[in-house]
Amino acid sequence: MTATIRAVLWDFGGVILSSPFEAFRRYEAERGLPADFIRGINSRNPDSNAWARFERGETDAAGFGELFLAESTALGHPLHGREILPLISGELRPRMVAALKQVKARFKVACLTNNMPLGHGPGMALRADRAAAIAQVMTLFDAVVESSKIGIRKPEPAFYQAACDLLGIQPTEAVFLDDLGINLKPAAAMGMRTIKVGDPDVALQELGRHIGMEFP
């Protein structure tokens, strides 16, 4: 028998916010870098590279910058990490925020985010109005699990279990939305129903089928 859904778990960047990959690609085009060069660096040695260490709080922004420089130099295009940090924080997706509010009325909701020690968008000063809007969205969640605070990150299974423990649910009672397949696989293996977010409209249609809701 399929477990009843009690909670919906949301990635932040790439789900509630637009994907940083869009900003990466614009930067690469402007600088004459190979397409998806930055994303390719981040996918190499995914458990121990500069990105992973920063998201687990094992290094600071300065250390990340130098580590990323070494990794990009080894691949033929020196790029300091300080150039990348301002690209991370995307724009709020109003339709996703509206859906989150709608879901919250009937289900527990949690944010599962791989982030940096300084929070969303390190290395850049967010406009006061934008920072306030993001902070307001974060208050909607019943629980927020941040890699930089707990020292583990997606796709480590313990990260997902931490979210379930905070909500008092079993993994089989959750739906999880993320824009990266690598983050969804362990969640699915634990019994969560998973949704890969590309087109937000398509993702919300799939979510609606799982939880019996329609999103205008």
C-alpha cells in the first residue's frame, strides 16, 4: 500500500529561485568560456571539490575562491571562485511561491538547500527589498535544512533523513522537488516520491497529481 503523503520538500535554488545554471551560462558566453564549463567543474569530484567543501561549511569564501581557481586552472580556464559567488542566487519564481503557500495549507513543508556559510547568494549584497522577499519566503517553511549548518549535503542520505526527522515523518510520506537528478536519486531510494524541476509548470502539474491539488 502506498503511504499517505504528509509533507512536501522543496529545494530552494532552481526550484523556488530560478536556476543558477542560467546565470552560469550567461557568464560563460560573456567571457568566452566553453558552455557549461562552470557546471562541469562542480560535477567533478562532487563529494570533495571546492563547492562541496563550501556547502558543508568546511571552508570560507576566500578558501573556496582559491580552491575553485585551482580546479578551473587544471581544466584549462583559470577562474577565481569570487567571480562565481555573485551568480548563485537566482530570482524568486512567483508561481512556485504561490504553490508553496497553497501546499502549506494542507501539508508540512520543508526547504532542503545546499548553501554556503553566509546563506543564499554569498559574495554579493542583495538589495534590501530582494533580501526581505527571500527571507519572507523562508518563514513559510516548517523546517529548513541547510548544508552549511549541519555539515552534510545533498545527495547524502543523512541530509534527507534530517529533514524527515524535523518534520516527524517517514521518507515514504514525502514528495521532494529538486532541479538535479543526482539529488533526487537517494531520496527516491529512501521511498520519497521525487520530481525533477525543469519547467516549473510541468513540475507543479506532477506535484498536483501526487498530492491531489491543482495550481492556478
